Amino acid sequence: MKILVSGGAGYIGSHTVIQLLDSGHDVVIVDNFSNSHPTVLGRLEALTGTAVPLHAFDLCDHDKTEALFAAEDFDAVIHFAGFKAVGESVAKPLDYYENNLGSTFSLVRAMQKNDVSKLVFSSSATVYGEEQAGATEDQRTYATNPYGWTKVMQEQILSDVARAAPHLRVALLRYFNPVGAHPSGTIGEDPSGIPNNLMPFIAQVAVGKRERLSVFGDDYDTVDGTGVRDYIHVEDLAAGHVAALEQLTRTHEPVSVWNLGSGRGTSVLELLHAFEKAVGHELPYEVVARRSGDVATSFADPSKANVELGWSTRRSVEEMCADTWRWQSQNPEGFKA
């Protein structure tokens, strides 16, 4: 199949592009580089031996989006593009609603006009609100921040459109905490500014970019008082997208929803200590006040994906840390260097 990957130069998108190519698909990327770097393209080519066509523009530009679909003959779309920082969404809600919803409107209209019938959408565990412990796909969806609401809204929009369009098939992938990097150390997570997520922050402490890790609260009802999350290696996550895409070619359901996670929780301190083993020495941290909106425990029930997609996570927390450290130590300044 010929696949358009929106946000394909980003963290999860770039790893998925590699696995799509390895599975024999043709790939085209559209990315505006708002949270990625053009260097990724050369590294993808070096890893795969394949030049991946790139279109550098914002999907909110409907005219350019339509022109791209008119020029290409896509079979499917995997949609990663969008703003994704929870804290920033609270500070800039209008930007998040305008960008995340607008890009999806533009993309789906172009799909409909050009008879592209399969869409895999990058959703999030944030659609479970504060009820993320053992979350299953049939739970109610709601959110506690504007970023989460954009995911809830996009899921609803895509579901309504799919049920109204006889041939459209949509997969909504709700994943939990992607971490890790390609085992080569060539591509990995390179957040702009101060990392919003735990693993890249730990990695930047380990490489000397940050003085210490701030642990937000140690008085939760968890194994060691720190927050517990379901971490999934980005390579496993990418494999889940390929499996979901292939399932869309077989299903008659207009909308399919799958959790992608390990089903196991790891605390902040457990992850920190696993990373220390990868680095070979202790890392400085301090306990500070809880962050508003953080839940104590979040982990997936991935059994539906296990059964219907034949997919499950394969890589351990130790492998996640080792691969992240390989990426960060080889690229201390990320792609910018």
C-alpha cells in the first residue's frame, strides 16, 4: 500500500515509517517540523536504504493538503501530526483546538474527495481522563485538559464520519507512554525545550543537559509513593500501527479502537533506577510537590489488541532505558547537532 504518514518526521512517526518500509509499503511523509527536525529524513534513508518523499507544510493548509492528495494515489493515512504538550495546551487552548482539529478536518476532507478509505489515528490514554488504571476500550471518554479534549473530539469526529461513509475504515489507537529509541541509536525522542515527559528528562539529566530530575510527589498510593505509568517501547508502538493498518484491510467495522500498552505499571523511581543501570551510575533527583492533574496510576488493558491484532509488547523497561541512553549519549544535542 501507499501510505501518507502525517507527522512522519516526528518521534513515533519516524519509527513507524521504518517499520512500514520494512513491511513492503510505500511511504510519503507530510510534516511542518514544528516538533521535529529535517535531519530525520537523511537518517531514515540511511537506516532503510530508501529515500522517503517529504512534503513540508502544515496540514491546516487545506489547499496544499488537497493538492497533495490529488497528485498522489494513497491507499491509507496514518495521522500523527498535532500539538501534544499537556501543560502548553492549558496555557494555549485555542492554539491546540485550532491546530489539532483543523489539521484533521483538512486531512479527512482530502481523503473523502480522493477516495482514500483507511485511516489510523494517533490517539492517547488521556481520553480516559482520571480513570486510566486498567482502562478498557469500552470506557467512557473525557479529558482533564485541552490536549486531551482534542483527542476526545477527534475520536468522535472520525467515528461519526466513518459511520456515515460506507467504505471508510478508521482505527483509533489509544496509547500510553511511548519511550525508547531505535536500537541503532540513530533516531529517538528529541523534544523541543524542556521535556514534558519523564524518560527524555531523565536522559537529559544523564547526559548533563539538566541538573537533576524533579519527582512530582512521593505520597501517592503506589509501590513507592511515586506515580505509576504504562511505558511502551516506541518500536513496539510502531509495530502496533502496522498491525492496525493491516487489520483495516480485513475488517468490516467502520471504527476500531485498540489500547496499545504493556498492561504493566512502572513507577517514576523504578524507571529512574532502571535508567541508572543503563548509564552505570546514580542520577540526581529531588522530590517536589505534585503536579495538578496528575493521576496516581495509569496502565492499559491491551487484551483486545492482543487478540484482534495479534500484537503485544516485546521489549522490557530495561531495553527501553538502554535504547534511550544509546540514542541520547550518541546525540547529546539531539538532531540539531
